[in-house]
Amino acid sequence: MARHRRLERLTDFQRALKNKYGLGAGEEYKPWLRVQDVKSKGNSGKIQGIKVNREHHTLSENESCLFYLVENCDSVIDIREQFPLLPLDFSIKIAKNLDINHPKVPGSGSYNVMTTDFVLTCTDKNDFWYEAISVKSAQELSIKRTAEKLEIERIWWELLGVNFHIYTMNEISVIQSKNIQWFTSVYRQGRRFKENIEKQAIETLHVGINLIEDICNGFCKNLDVENDEALVLLKHLIAIKKVEVDLSKPIVESGVIDITNILSSIGR
């Protein structure tokens, strides 16, 4: 198990950079902060990526929720979490110009390296761009000190020409995120099916409101699979987006899925 790293002094920051924390992209990226490095607020977690084959470190439940949402977006091709605002001198200068106290390491006079929760690489197949996102609860946004640090962060990204967003979870986005977590779980574990099985399964489905139990029973009858395997197959088809469903409705709690589109072509 990876051990806790101390990030309190300039020498610690230099060591982290030497070890490539906060650097790279895709599978090579290493977040500046990991779950084991900080005392997180709420439920932190390590999530195995689908688009990028590495563990992503989220430091709160809200960050985890947003991770599932952005990874499910077709335009997002890379997700870098806990991204450091470096060089440190840059954020210090911004804070001074804003007449705001730059964050310091608790119990120390040393300036701390600020981080942005998520930096996304996006594409529309003709161009690509970056989006920076800070995840905050409504309660956090009411705190003056939080607003000050967000302003430093916003200016930092603005000077780099990158769109900066503050994201607050709401009831619908939480439902959507939980649904995505549910149907992608088997895919993250490496479960896959042959193309002919996918095709046969798709041929049994129809657009509209369906009971999950009925779909699984249909798979068992027509594909000769066990019930547990039938549920895994259904999740798999949704995860690879061969079956599109309404994510705004709680799937697990209701036992119902609203299929909005079925792609007949299996080729990936």
C-alpha cells in the first residue's frame, strides 16, 4: 500500500515534482494529492478509470459523483484530478495582486501548492480544449475564505486561457452519477462479452420503460445465461453505450430502466 507523503515545505514540493506528481497526462498522470495524503471531507475514493487506465483519486463524495458524470461525457478524453497550480510563484503573485492571503500549510509559514479538483481534456473531433473544475458544496460557497481561494484559482486559469467552472452537485446530478456508477462497475472490473453475445442481447431489447427483471429473464431465456450474468450483460451494454437510458431516474431503487435508444451496430 502506498504510504502517506508529507507536503509541507518547498523541499517536499520539489521532491514531489521530481517523482512526477502533478505531471503527465493519460495513464502517466500522477495526481498531486492522493487519498492517502490528505484528510478528506466526506467519502474519498480510488476509482478505476475506463477512458484512462489508471486509478483516479477523489477526496470527497461530491468529487466522486462528478468524476462519474464527466467520464461519461463523450467529449471528455482525459481527466486529471488534484491538479497542482504550479509554479507556486504564479499563484502567490495572483494572491498579492488580489490582496488575498495565499493558502499556507497548516501550522507552518510555508506557502502551500493550490490544486484544482479536475482538469479535463475535451475534444469535438475537430479541435480540443481544456476545462478546469472546482467542486464545492453550497455550504462551502457561503464561506468568505473559500470564495477568496476560488478567485485565485479562477484568475490562474483565466490567465492560461482555460475555462474555469465551480460545480455544485444537485439532486438530479447525484441520481445520474449513481446510475453511471452502477452500470459501469462491472466494466471497471474488466468484465467483457463477445460481440455475438452483445448482438443477440440487443435484439431482445426495445425502446421504452422496462423492468430490469424482465430484461434479465429475457437474456436467460434467449441467450442461455445465468441470472447474475444477465444483469452483468445489461450493465455492460449500457456502459459501452450500445443501449442508452434515461439517467435522471433512479435505476437501482426502482428496478426500472427507461431505454431511450438502441444502437444496432456493434462495431466499436
